[in-house]
Amino acid sequence: MALEGLSRGIFSALGLLKSRRKLDEDELKEMLRSLRRALQEADFNVRQTKEITERLETRLREDEPGPGITLQTHALNILYIELVRLLGKSREVRAHQSTILMVGLYGNGKTTSTAKLAEWYRKRHGVRVAVIEADVHRPGAYHQLCQLLEDSTVEVYGEPDNTNAVEIVKNGLKAHSSADLVIIDTAGRHKLDQELVVELEQISEVANANERFLVIDAQVGQSAGPVAANFHDLAGVTGIVITKLDGTARGGGALSAVATTGAPVMFIGTGEKIGDIEKFESDRFISRLLGMGDIRGLIDLAPDDLDEEEAMRITQRMMSGRFTLNDMYAQMEMMSKVGTIDKLISFLPSGMFGGMGAMGKAQKEEMQGNLDKFRVIMDSMTTKEKDEPVKIKAERIRRVARGSGVNEKDVRELISQWNRSRKMMKGMSGNRKMNKQMKRMMKDTDMDLDNLSI
């Protein structure tokens, strides 16, 4: 999960208020110190850190928690509001008759982000998208963009032998005048030098782009603020794309760069694949960061070819405790289409399913490895064995282990995992508190849990 270190730091700090219903001065001061440390380690700047903690302290002193609400939960709700306020509201970008100019320093992921955005808009909005490669300073930029989009219908324009970026943009806009959306990838430097300034000014004038996205690597930390300010003065930044937010604990600096430009974070990169990009919505992102979950975001991850009726059928069977290894296999196939275990769990409330949402990285990697191994094991089973796992005894276990190239212990672990999952899900169906939580999470979705036959 993005900013996992910050999430742990926040929970550690607020944990000092656990089960408390009245303020204790010493505990409050220690909690605020711990929270400041967590924010600064994630590279939120000193001023923002001070503002957030001071507003939290003031509201904890002035606002009484509601009936039955602990101080820890009260503090978590206040922190949620303050972080969402800091990052600002998201906004939509018109996907028709629009041009997006991508700017940023060298090595921050502009070209990859250009390809990701193009594919995202093509898939989500069903529009005709074209990209123009105007980076004439980095050898191979055009070929990289072509390679990233080779399996897409997005049109790529470039002139690898032309060193005049402004001319390339002019020609590209003319060639793709009928496209609904044009995204222009520009060159970057290690610093904002005069040559880059002049080139960007000229491209900006020719492109007349209604959106100018600044691409920032999450690893740049607090230097994101000055970089954002410089590009904002030069190009008038309207939105920010943060890359590599999944692989660093320092992303707070990039996130808080919005305060420098006044432009919202529009997208975040969450991996290396073309589809590893998320539209940023501060309320949903902070909800995940604080362990509250984001079930709508989880549903949005589902690919277009996911069979919703089959997913509902499996959900019903799981909740009733009647599901088989065949159902479990189908469930794993669906999960593999949506994303990794790490990505899926990041959308769940931290306390859900026995605290599964709060698992560490090593646990998630182990779980991912087990799921991959379990699918191989089930490939060596007959349909009847998967329909009636309780009948898989010693002789069958030996045969399945040999056929799948694993130990007999691994086959037994699969059967045990299936049995534990079956009992856990059956127990959930009779758990009123869990059912209420599930219904709250699904409230804004198209799912109707009241009609589940469990």
C-alpha cells in the first residue's frame, strides 16, 4: 500500500489514546510528538506538519467525542478531515476536445505516465486518444512510448530524427486534429535550466493546452515543493501526477506539493504496468491510509471482462459456507485479474476479516506466493476432488502433490485454508456487526447485500 510507513506511524501515535474517553495531558503531548515524527518522516514539510497537529490538538480539546466514541476514534476522524482538507478536492478533466501537456524533471516518469494516462482515458471514457512524443533530448523516448502502447489503440506520434520539439508538436497536433484527447510528453532535465524553460514556453504556446500536469517522483521528498513552485510559475500547473507512490515512505513531500501550486493531485502511479495508475480522490485515498478502507475503489479495480454475476454467485456461496475448491479457484482467477494481494488488501478496512487489512508487506508477499502455489495444486485435481475437498485423503494427496510438483504438506495446507475460509465466511453470515459493516461499505455501490441468499 502507498505510504505504508506513514500509515503505521499514524496508528502507532493514535494508539496512545486507545480506550481513552478523557484527555490526559501527558498522553496527548506524547501522541502529538509521535504524529509529528510520522508526518516528517514521510516528508510532509514542517509548516504543514505543525498546522495539522495544531488543528488536531485544538479540536481534541474543544470537540467532545460522540456517545460511545473513544478518543482514538475521535482523533482519527479529525485527522481524516484535516488531511483531506490539505490535499483538496479532486476534479474531473474533460475527455473531449482537450490537450494535456506533461511537464517535469528528468527521470520522474513522464513518458510512462503519459502512456498510462492515455490508456486510462481510452478505457474509462471510450474516447480516441493520441499522444505526441516531444522529448528530443532523450534517445529512445519515442520508441519507449510506442512500446508501452503497442497493445493499445492509442495513436502515437513522433519524429525520432527531428530535434525541433516545437515543430514536432505542431505537426502532431495537425496529424491528430480529430482525436478527442491529445497528451504531449515533453523533455525533462536534472534541473530547470534556461534551455528547458524556453522550450517549454514555446511548446506551451503552440499546444495551447487546457491542462498542464506536473509529474513528480514520490521519492523526491520535500524538494517536491520548490520543484512544483518553479514549474507552476513557468507553465501554470493545473494538476499533479505522482509516480512510484507504491514504493516509498517519503511520498508525503510529493502529496503536499499541492499546497505549493494550489493544483490538485490528479493521478498516482502504483506500479510498473500500463494499468498501474489510479485517479486520485483525496477522501478515498486518506480513508485507505487511515485504515478505513475504500470499497468503491476496490470495485473500480475490476476489469471490464469480469463476470459480475459469477462474482456475486461466488460471494453468496462463500457467505453461506457452501463454496468448494472450484469456487475458490474461480475466486483466485478473478482476484488475479483485479490485482495483487497487496493492492486488494489496501482497499479493505484494517480491522476487517480478522485484521487482514493491517497485514505487513512480508505477510502479504507470503500470502500471494501461497495463492499462486494453490492454483497450481488445484490444476492437478479432478473436478470431483475440487467439488468435494473433504474426500481428498492420503492417497489422493500424494497423487496431487506429485502432479503439481509440491510437497504433500502444501496440498494439506490448501485443504486446511479452504476449510478455514469456509468456516470464517459462514461465521460472518451470522455476525450482525460484520454484516452491518459490509452494508455500510456497499452503501454507495450497486450491490444489494439485503438480497444475498445467505
